[in-house]
Amino acid sequence: PSGTGKSMLARAIHHNSSRRDQPFVEVSCGALPETLLESELFGHVRGSFTGAVNNKEGKFLAADGGTIFLDEIANASPALQAKLLRVLEDRQFEPVGSNKTRTVDTRIILASNRNLVEEVRHGRFREDLYYRINVVMIELPPLCERVGDVRLLAEHFLRMYSAQHKRDKLGMTDEAMEYLGRYSWPGNVRELENVIERAALLSKGKFIGPEDLPNSIRSEQGRQPKKYKYMSLKDALAGPEKDIIRQALQANHWNRQATAKALDINRTTLFKKMKHYGLYDEAERLGLT
């Protein structure tokens, strides 16, 4: 998903590799018009199209010896996908409007916020290119599925923005961290970074507290988890199961055969559960048995 830190991970791969002293070049394929993206990546020669008043080296040449990171690769046009396939296979390409073949030695990292398997299935992404780029795949789940990362990232961003904005912050209170840990983070890491920068700028104390967080994070719904009542798991699940069976019975006009089929259980099991939860007595009172 967007905002999960794909660019940050690509940079980490580059800086922890033997290419760390060479260029790292990032291109967002979704931020440029299709007509300019090919020129941006591969360069062009003077006069190759309207506005091409000078020769230009593209991002692939700029990343020669280092790493090029292509984000939102699903936005690439079919023609550009074909050219990318050749670069991946042979590390060769021609600038727009040129017959001269250029060769590069660069690591290529690609990212997508769309499911490329689905894109291939619907004919929007080349199958041969997908299998060529799918050498090592790293999935970055949304931040709400990486709750353990929230504290680490929040502390990192607080140190970074405290230094950048010359704010003397010593850390965050436990209560503030609890709010951050319970929030769903629809904007993922990018949203968390913005929240911490805002807190570092606006807070008046040495520590970031709940009062320094946005209202959306401090809302009752965002911060109040359901409290555990001391009961067995079996007892805890009994209430929801009874509600589901009652709803299924009502939806099927209390027809046990249709209800059992809808719930994917046999009629004997349904009858036992109805007796256990008092639903059979309820049906009798309603004259539905």
C-alpha cells in the first residue's frame, strides 16, 4: 500500500550493498505523463520531439553503477514495459530519437501499490515482464499489521525531526505511545511521520503527550480497546455465535434446512445449537417450529 516505506526500503537495500558509494536514483512512474516518462528514464537526443532542445541523459545512465528505484511501475505504458524488459534482460537501451545503444550496469528495484498478478490477469501488465522482475519479492504490509514497528518508527522520527527543527525533545510518554499503537494508520508510515513531525514542532514540553496528537488519534473510537472480561474463549464466542445463528434463521424464515445449508452445518448440529442457546424455545413461542 501507499505510504508503507517502499522508497525507504529501496534506499536501505542500496546503502547496505556493495553499490552504496554509487548513485541511488528514484523515479515515480505515476508522477510523470506517459509521453515524458520514457525520456526521463532513457534520455533523448536534441530534436527528437517538440521541446527537446538539448541532448539529455536519462535516469538509467545517471544510476550507472548504482541503483535505480522505479516506483508505481504498474503505471508504465505497454511500449515502456517492452523497453524495460529489454533493459532487464540485456542492460541495453536507446535514448529517444537515437540509434546509439547504451549499456548500463545498475541494480533495478521496482515497486507497485497495485497487485501485479491482477494487472497481468486483466492484460494491463506484461506477463513476461512480471516474471522477469519477480526475482526477489518483498511485501510491505500496512502499518496496522506491523504494530510492533509503530514505537520504533515514532522514536526514530522524533529524533530526526527534533534535530532538524532544533526542538529539545526527550521522548514520548507511555500514554501517547498507547494512542499511537491503537490507531489504525490508514496513511501508513507516511501518516505516522507527519504526526510525529507535527508533535515535535507544536508540543511545549520535553516529552510528547496525548495532547500533542491529532484529534483523530485521540478519539474514543481510536483509543479505547474492548476490555477483556474474565471468561473462557468458549464463553466469549457463545454470544456472537448465537447472534449469527438467529440472524441466519430470520433470513431463512426459521427454516432449519435452509439455515443449516446457509451456515454450512448439518441439521442435527443446528438443532443442538438452537436448543443450547434457547433459540428452539424462541421459535416455539413464535409458532415457527
